[in-house]
Amino acid sequence: MSCFNVLIGKRINGLFLGNDAWTLVVRDATGRHYRFDTGNDCCNSVWFNHINGVNIIGNGDVFDLLRGAEVLSVESKGWGENRDNEKGHEVVQDGFWTLRTDRGYIDIEVRNSHNGYYGGRVDYNEEVDLSDVEDLRPVTEDF
């Protein structure tokens, strides 16, 4: 089961990144925040590397903020194979999720750089405390 399943049935209208892209925050149309943190250990770094489809949640106008995009399902595509010696990283591995909404799709890619022994993970943080999220900024376009 995907940690992003908590979003099914919610109307989302905002995405935010913080903590050097180690934290993704999703806001729903009621103003509630859902926090997802990557699992980092001593010998790996995990971060949100790409998000595509951001435009489906709107341009931030009143209509988009009130309506949002309803998450209908979540597809977890799992973690890919380890790739060695990529761009200065010892081992790189990618994880992929797709949020299917009533307005289109949002694709999330998470990257894990490690020494060959650590897997990546994303955890839903039920205790939403945004005060310790550094440099929290809205995601307004694909990256």
C-alpha cells in the first residue's frame, strides 16, 4: 500500500517542497496539509526529484483553491533497479508514484543516492507540523 493513498478522495489544491526537497506537503481544498518525508540514513540521501502534472491543480485562482483536483487513485510503480556511478553518485535508484485525479495525472519521482546497501522510502507523517520544514515553497510548475 502506498503512503500517498491517504490522498484518495481528497481535493488537492497545493503542492509544496521543503527541507532540501526531502519533504513534500500536499494541501487539500479544506486547508488541511498532508506531509510526506523521505527516509534518509547515514549512507543515503532520498529526495523528491521530479513532479510532473502540477498544472492540473490550477493556477491558484479562487475557483481552483475552492475546487481542487480530486484524487481518484494512486499507482505505486515501485523502486527501479540500482544504477552504478551516475553523475558522481555511487548508486542511484528511483521510485515512482502517479496520482490520478478528476483533472489529470500528477507523477512523482523520488531519487535515492546510496552506497549500495540502503533502500529509499517515503513516509506519510500524520503529525503535521510545518514549523520544522525549512524553506517550504510552493511547486507551481513541473520540474
